[in-house]
Amino acid sequence: MTTGPRDEVHAAAAEAVNRLIVDVVDFPQPGVVFKDISPLLADPAGFAAAVEGLAAAGRDAEGSVAVDKVVGMEARGFIFAAPVALALGVGFVPVRKVGKLPGETYAVSYDLEYGQATLELHRDAITPGERVLLIDDVLATGGTVAATRDLVAQCGGVPTAIAVLMELTFLPGRDALGDLPLTALMAV
């Protein structure tokens, strides 16, 4: 099997993520192992590698930009989506919790493990037909990603791929993605 530039970018990103994300045992409560991304963000080379690894999901096999917008999900998704948009030379669109956006919005509510959440997106943030890359820090149950995909579709946008820093493989997040390709820099 041959590897190309995209594989090399992914490998460098995965190495940085695996090296710099730190396990914090019993946080925020006993029995939980929290994945702290702070050391990754504090390391310029590691952060840059992670951004490039996520941005690769917005490029085609030849390395050309294949999306028109990057959508980031509140809150830690913003940390990665904005620099990914810059790396791709496309616009960044935030998906926010209900009541945080000042203009007319679309809203989608979805179930959480303990309750419900609602996300919003400005109605004019994505033009019909625009190709959209969805970025978040973690794929867990998939509810946030599925809600964001629905918001993009309500605008007339075309979700093309999802990229996350890490995927929690012991949860059913992939089930919520449909046929959208997923790039995860780390699997837990």
C-alpha cells in the first residue's frame, strides 16, 4: 500500500494528538478519565499538526480544497474549526447553543444522555449548495454532529465530511453520521 501527502498529514496529526492529550483520572467526577486538550493547544507545532490533520478532511485526493465553509460546534469545536477554515481559505460558521446568535436562526433540538439540548445556526450563514465540513473536538454519541448536519441541510448546504480530534469508540457516535465520511485523529 502506498501513502500520499494526505496520509502523512494524518499520521503527523495523530502522533501529536496522541502525544499531547493528557488523561486526567477522576475528572470531573470519580470513574471518569477526562481527555485534556490543553497541552495540545499550548504546543504550537502540535496544534498546527492537529489543524492540518483536520483540514485534510476538507481536501480532495489531489489536495485541492473541496469545501466552501467550515462549521464548528460550540464550544471546543470553535477552537479547531476557525483555524481549519483559515488553513483551507474558506469561511467559518459557528453553531451555537440556543439564544447565543443575534440574527434569524434555524434550531434543532436533540436528546442528551440526561436531558435535551438545542443548537442554532444563522439562516444566512450557508448559501444553498455550499459544501460544508463539520468540525468538533469529540465524537461521542453523535447527537451534536447529527443536529449540526441537520442545521446545515436546513440552510441548503451540503454536509460533505466530519472531522474530530478524537472519537470515543465505546459510544455509538458513528451510527448518527449516516454516510458522511469521518476523520478522527485519535480513537479512544
